Amino acid sequence: MFKKIFGCFLILATCFTLASCSKNKYIKLSYAEKQIEVFVGDEVNVKPNVEIGKKVKGYELEYTLSSNIATVNDGVLVANEAGTVILTVTA
């Protein structure tokens, strides 16, 4: 019973969220690959594919890394040490 109530609540919340969003005011970020392998010293372009709605005037991408073993500047990631890093991109 709880699962059915929770499921209905989740569906209603999703519908409310979708109804309250404007179709023309969105920024959608995507990547062709979810994971890449980079060797120490390599530079890789990590700029996402960006899709924007008609009402979006402009946007700025912010890159955040989970570790300092790599650096990112203007969408270019440089691997400084071996290891794993998670890149988060927000608009």
C-alpha cells in the first residue's frame, strides 16, 4: 500500500514539476561518453554538448573536480597525476 501511495505521489510531483517549467527556458548538458581514460600530461577537451531553450539569454559553464590530480581550465582537462577524478559541469 505504501509503495502505491509513494508511487502516486512521485508521479504527481513529477507532473507538477514538468508543468511549472517553461518549455523554452532550459539548458541541457550532455556528453557522448560517460567515462574517458587520460594519461598523465594529456590534455582533453571536456566541454559538453549544450542545448538551450529559446528564452535563455546566456549561460556560463562551471567545472568542478573531485580531486586535485587533474586541473580544468576553460573546458580543457589536464591530468597531473594517476588516479580517478569526477568532473561535474553545471550551467
